[in-house]
Amino acid sequence: MTNTVARAVMEATLGAYVARINAGDAAGVLALFAPGAVIEDPIGSAIKTGAQLGPWFADTVAFDTVITPVTPIRGSHGDEALLVFDVAFTPPASPRLRLRSADAFRLTPDGLIVSLRAFWGPDDLEPA
């Protein structure tokens, strides 16, 4: 049985996730994750957890990442929420890119992220 997370909690956490990435606040983004949280971005890639999350978000902000939600945050009757967005970023030695993604987040009742699964594939990546 999943826990129920209030819609307002889901929206607050995912809103903070977007705001902190856009502000270049890697430590603030990391603070949104529960101990033991996992990231699978994209689905089918190696799962990142624990000490891997800090460098992951350090790279995210170093790439001048900007997330633009394209629909409102979607909640659920359980403990998951969905964020659909475009993200622009500039990896090293690359032109600026845009990625279209739908990320599913599982949260604790107090709003910490326990998992993030990103749904995107090669066809979702293009020049910005």
C-alpha cells in the first residue's frame, strides 16, 4: 500500500525542484531528496543513488540548466506526481540542447523525493 501525499505537498516539492535547478542551487535540489533516494534518468539507464546524486546535480547546474514546465504538475491518489517539461542545457563541448521529458516522482508524506524516473528517449533531444 502506498502512502497518500497531499496534492499541495507534491506541488510544493516539484515547484521547488524546478525553482532550485533554475536558480543553479545544486545543494538546494539535493535537499529535496530523501536518504536512499534513486534517480533513473532516462528510464533504462543506470540508477543513481546516494553519493552519486551530488555530482549529478552539480553537473545539472553547471550545464546552465533551465526547466520550463509545459503542463501543470500532476498529482495522484497515492504518493507519486508527474512533471512534464522542456529542459535547455549546455553540456561541455556541445551546443545548447533541449530535451522534452516527463519525470515521475515518488514522495514521502512530508514531501521528500524517494525516486525520480525520467521518461525520454533519443528522439526527445534536439538543438535548443
